[in-house]
Amino acid sequence: MTDALPLADRIALVVGASRGIGYESALALAVAGAHVVATARTQGALEELDDAIYAATGRHATLAPFDLIDGGGIDRLGGSIFQRFGKLDIWVNAAATLGAAGLTPVSHIDPRGFAKIEKTNFTATYRLIRSLEPLLRTSEAGRVIHLTTSLARDPRAFWGLYAATKAGAEALMLAWADEIETTPIRISVLDPGRMRTQMRAQAFPGEDPETLPHPSEIGPLMVELARADRTPQQRVSFKDWSAAPTPAALV
């Protein structure tokens, strides 16, 4: 590890890497020296990410296209990472969905849509923890960065299912953090706030995206949270971090 490449020789899994915060996180981690394993549903979008990583670093990512509702696929992901790398140093959990219906009254949610959102936002988090903990334990300083939302603690009308599933996932992460506090693994629950993402545009179609931070702006924070030589905060807000006089100081 060097100051120029603070994540050199570290293996980083980014779940939900095809666009938005996941895409920019994967790119930032790769530029900082990590070898990125990128997952998303769409092969083409992952290939675009790989092209961007190669253009920036001269190195390729490892691409693993699959849908998070496939629990068996999550189990196979853990096995594949072990077979190829023998460990996992960083896991960024960035995947989430509002579903095709977007913002919906709780009483109007279709059961099939409910099941898909619940599996993507909540059950997949449990399956990933189950699959990845043994790999993270092999790292000298495992780092987990879980993307959350203020709605997990302050739900609002029409956001019920999204808020409930994100609250459940956050609870799982914090309980897991307490369970493994004697290990070298450290978990950060990160609230990115309002950002110029596809999900934000889906929820607020009339909003001017140019008034929002671009997802690339969160890249330096992701690198700081992923560093082996830092002890990251358990709860982090991008808004608070970016407003701090010395935002790189997380210790």
C-alpha cells in the first residue's frame, strides 16, 4: 500500500456496480489500487464499467452479472471469490430498488412487486452477509460499506416498502457489526443523501438533476472507509463528511 494507491493488493466487491453510486464507487476503489469484483444484473453495463476502469488504471475488473433475487447465485459468488482470490477485503453493498411501480401507497403494493423489492433490498443483504463473512474474516482489515437512507429511520408516505426493506437491511448490518466486533472487520453504514442517480430521478421526475451532487463525489469517502489503515465510523453521512473542514479524517 502507498499513499498514491491506498488500496493496493486489496480485493473489493461492489454489489450494484452498473450505475450511480455503485458504479462510481467501483471506479474510485479501482483507481485507489483495489481489484474490483463488480456485480449487477446487466452484463453490458458491467462491461462499460470495466472499460472505464481499464481506461483509468490499465487493469480489468472481475465481472459477475446476476440478479440479487437469486439466492443461489449469491452463494456461488462467495465460492467463486474464495476459489480465485482466497479472501475479500472490501464489500460495498450499493444495490437497491424502488421497483417498477416506484412510490406507492402501502395498501396498493402488488404482492409480486413486494416480494421482488424485499428480496433485493433486504433478503439479499442477509444472503450476502452469510456468504461473505468467512471471506472477510481472512482479510487483515475487512471493510464493509453499506448504503442506507434516512428513510430507514424516518419513513414517509408512499416510501413504505422501500423504507421498511432498507430499515431491515440496516438493522441486519448493525447487529452483525456488534456480533463481529472482536474481528478485524469494520462496518460502515453510509447515508449518501440526495444524489444524481437513476433512482432519484424515478422518485422525483420533476427535479433538476444539476442541483444534486454527482455520484462520483462520494468516491473519496468510499476510499477512506475502505482503507486498512483507518478505523472508520460506523455511521457516516456524506453530507456531514463533505461539509467537514478536514473530510478525509475518519479516525
